[in-house]
Amino acid sequence: MQQTTRIRTATPDDFERIVELENLCFSKEHAYTRRQLHYLLIKANSTVLVETTGTLIRGFLIILYRRGTTVAGIETINVDPTHRKKGIGLQLLSVAEEHLRKKGIQKIRLEVSISNNVAIKLYEHAGFQKIMLLKKYYHYDHEDSRDAYRMVKELH
């Protein structure tokens, strides 16, 4: 029997699994801390979406808003490594776009390491375009680079 998958807004009860996924997806120097994730989930001007199957959270996405603008940013997206290649990232991005359109957001932006080819492919598949190279964007090397691309998608 296949379990139903869905994407919903995260609740404080999801916090421990979000922390666990962050640490599964990123090395210690790249991962958000518990404190940062708590802020992003509870206090920031943000939306956190989770993808679930049954009761298991397999992925999450954090959107940050800039007050007074029609631009939002994808802060991070994580999919459990054991559940990748199942379209979860693309589904999270798609639901995020629907959510943002309803809020009147006209543009989504994000930054991604130039060496993170899997993520770049995902974002390009979702309709994002590279608009700028950001030299020394990261404090730590991401696969031998600190550079990032800024990518954007216009919402119509």
C-alpha cells in the first residue's frame, strides 16, 4: 500500500526532523545551526514547507520575504538523501511558487554554489535562470569553490 504524499506548512513539531535533514544534507560548516533553523521556522518573515509521506518528512524548503517588496528568496531546500531522485525538490519548488503567487510575489531569487551541479539542474528544470556570479559568496569552500550563482525566476 502506497502512502499519500503531501506538502504542507511546517509546524514547531517538525523542528527536530528539519534539523536532522539539514545535518544529513550539509556538512557541519555548511549546515544551519539549530538556533538559525529555529529562527527561520518560528521568528523570521518566512514560510517553511515540508514534504511528507505518511508521517515522515522527506524534504523541506524555506522561503524568506523582504518586507515592502515583491521579491522572495529560497533560503534552503533539503531532501533526505535516501529519498532523492523522486521529484520531491521539484514538488517543493512548485508548491512554493503557488504559495508565493497568492501572496503577490513576482520574483523568486536564490543563491547556489557554482559546484552544486545537482541543485543547479533542479533550479534550471524549475525555470530559474542564472543572472549573476557572486565571487567569494560563501565563507567555506563548497566542493573547492566559495563562488555562487544568483538565480531568479519571474512569476507571472
